[in-house]
Amino acid sequence: MSDKEAVLTVEATLDGLDVVNEFVDELLKDVPCTDEMRAKLDILVEEVFVNIVNYAYAPGTGQADVRGRISQDSDYIITLVFEDSGKKFNPLERKETLSADAVRKRAKNRQRGGLGIFLVIDIADEIRYEWRDGKNILTVKKRMV
């Protein structure tokens, strides 16, 4: 298989999540992967995109670009790049740890949010953030084994 690439521009709304999921499904159409791996990738995509929806343009809305690339060495690798022109925000700068105590404390104090990025970090094989040309750019790579 040669590399496969695609780009999607979508309104950063919750309805846009379905469009992004369809985009990723189409990208992965010819890639063998387990149901468990596909479920993990769905979680990763949802957490990243919903963060854009909820925070990038709040209280308004804007667009998000999602670039996807499938490459192959000994395994298939998916690279997803999420871009938005919203408020500058590097989710990787969070200093908290995701210990069981931290999760219980958040639940007890009814704190919302903040745990999704830990799921993304746990699922992704590689993740990086940059702010360039007025855009948040989050790149995630996952080996589909």
C-alpha cells in the first residue's frame, strides 16, 4: 500500500464529530486493525475534536481542519493533524498526574474536563503541539497493530 492522505475542513461543532469519524473511517478502510484498536482511535479522535468544539472558539464557533495520513513500515501508522484558529492552548502543558487519587479528587469536587488529554496521551504513540501562523496544531500518531 502506498501512503494515503486526505484533508477535511469541518465546522467545529458536536455535529462535526460525526463527519470527522466518517473521515477517519474512510482513511482506515483498507487498514487491518482490531476492534479494540479502532475503539481506542475513536476515543482519541473524539477527545481531541470535542476539545476544539468546547474551547477553541467559545462562546462562538469556527472551523477545524483534520489531516490524515496512513503510512506503512512494518505496521500501518495513522497520523492525524488537528488544526484550529481558536484561542492558543497547548493541552500538553497540563502538569497534573493521572493517579487514581487525582481522578477521585476530581470526581469528589465535581470538576469537569481535564482528563481527556490523558486518554489521548495514553492511546497515542506520539503526540506534539505547536502554535504556528495563529493556529493550534495537534499531531498524533498511532501504530495500528
